[in-house]
Amino acid sequence: MVSLTLIKTEAEELVRRIPRSNNQQLQSELVKLCEAHWRTVRGPQPSAPLAQILWSSTPPLADLLVDLYTQGDAPLSNILPNLDLARGLAVIVLAEIQQGNEFGVHIAHEPMKAYESNVPPPAWLNKISAMLHGTLDAPLLHLHDRHNALWKSLAIIAAQTKRLDLAAIQAVIQWLTMDGPTNGPSDPVLEKLRQSVADAGILFLKMDKNLIQYEQHHKPHKPVRTRQLGELLLEIRQLWLR
């Protein structure tokens, strides 16, 4: 993947072209607008455990920005001159770097570069919006393909949750490391997901800071770092959006 140093340099160059003196204020306003948009999109808090997990996990700011852009959001046009998506994404890149969210940085950087000089195609915009709203269809997963069991398990989680962001997937995996509900009724959707992941050959055991411990086909496997998990999710995301 592209280094964060280079990404930051590219984003700063784009942000410098925005006709506004206080870019830090612009960043703050844009992030707040995206976060407020998620509160609107997600609706009231659900009762089912898995739905609560997803409700509590904010998607990438870049996806929220793209959805606002696609809607022609009036508050966004007041914040971002000429509704320049590439420069808006550059602002998001810098915000994600400040937050230490490497996955969010890469999500914002790719379209920032792709649409710096080109108008984003409606088909791509609509797919991002559909993904954010949970209506994008997952690509057909062939269990006999070249990908390993961990990749397949992540693809299964993405397909059943309609989420392709690291924060949400980590939260789901954290839940899957638990034996089951300690209070209240079980969640049949979550238990179905647990079984689907097991059928792919993966049993998640424990999350410890940046490491995820798991078994693959009933044997202990070398722990995977969350950064590696993010890289796998980026691959899966590309399949959804192509």
C-alpha cells in the first residue's frame, strides 16, 4: 500500500488549493457533518446484539462524505467550495491521519487520487451510497477459490453484515470471540454468522490490542494484526465495488 507519508503530502497539496484560510476549521466542520450524517442514516438504536454492534460502529468518513456528495447535500456545499469531492476527501485523509485510522486513510485516498481531475462516475457513487445504507449486494463467494480461510471468513462477515469497514468487522469479531450471550436472549443472526465463519474453517479466540488470535481448521494459527485484517478488507471491498 501507499505510504502514509506520501498520502499526507498529496492530501496537503490538495487542501492548500481550497480557498479558505482556516483549514483546521474546515476539517472539524466536515468531520462533524459526516458523523451527524451517520446518526441520520443508522436511525434509532436496534435491540438485537449484532444490529447494535453495527449501529455503534461509525463507517469510514470517506464513505459518509461520498454519500453526502451524491445527495447534493446543502450543508456540505456550504462547507466545501464547489462541492469538490477530491479536495473534500483530502481533508478527510488528514483527519484520519490525525486520528491514527490507517484504514480510513486508505479508503479516502484512493478516490481522492482517482477523481482529482475526473468527475466520479454515477455508478461508483451509487455503489458507495448503497454500501453505506446496507443495500449493496455482495459478490458471489466461491469457497473453492484461491483465498485462504481467514479471507473467506471476512468475506462472509462482510456479506452477512453488509459492512466492509475495519471498525465494524473488529467489533463483530470481538463478539464472535465470546462463547455466547451472558444476559438476555441469543441473537439468531449472530449465531448464524458464527456458524458460517466456523464452516469456513475459522474460530476467533481473542482480540488483544492489535492482534487477533484464532484457529484455522481446528489448529492454532499465527495471530493476525489488525493492519493485515484491514488489507484483506480492502481487497474484499474492491470486489464489492468493481
